[in-house]
Amino acid sequence: MTRLAARLNTEPESRDAAGEIIWGATVHAVSAADPEHGTGEHMAPNNIRRFNAAANRIANSELTIADLQDCLTNNQGGRHNHFYHGNLTERGLRDRLTIGFAHLRRLIRTAADSLAASEQ
């Protein structure tokens, strides 16, 4: 998903879609990083309530609650909302995409660590 988002980000007319893919990848990464992933009725963290619940389980010294809240604000509140409402300027869109990719890289590292720890 990140490669597709990066490719779409290079095409100005496709940046909206890149942002929406970043939000989708964020949901997958938060889900994978959640220690409850794969147990019981684990729900995708694709809304504020479920994202915050997962964030509270994920937070650590490397990825704090504040980091995760900023990710939610940018990747869902900013990027995802822009996809539906077109409320960002071109510059705002580019800036939020840059931030979104940075958050996503950190989440993917955290998810990889979480998944590796659960396999031990």
C-alpha cells in the first residue's frame, strides 16, 4: 500500500487517492501493532474510538500516545476527510502526505516488532 501511495503522490491529480491509501495503511499497521491483533473480536481501528483503544495498547517509549494522536489527526482527520470534502489546499495536502508517510513508517516498524514478539 505504501508503494502505491508513494507512486500516486507523484501525480498531483492523484494525491487525494494517495492520502486515502495512507489512511488505509495506517489502519492496517495500527491493527497489526495492537497486542490484541488476532484475538477474539479484534475490530479494525478505523474510527476514532477503536483507534484510541488500540493506541492505548500500543503506546510505548518509541511511539507515544501523543505520536499516535498526531497520526490520527493527520492521517484520518486531515487526509481521510480531505478525500471526501476537498478541504485542504494543494500545499496543505502535500504537507499532510509527508507527515502521513512519516507516521506510517513508524507504525510499520512498531507493527513488525509487535508481530515478531508475539511469535516468540
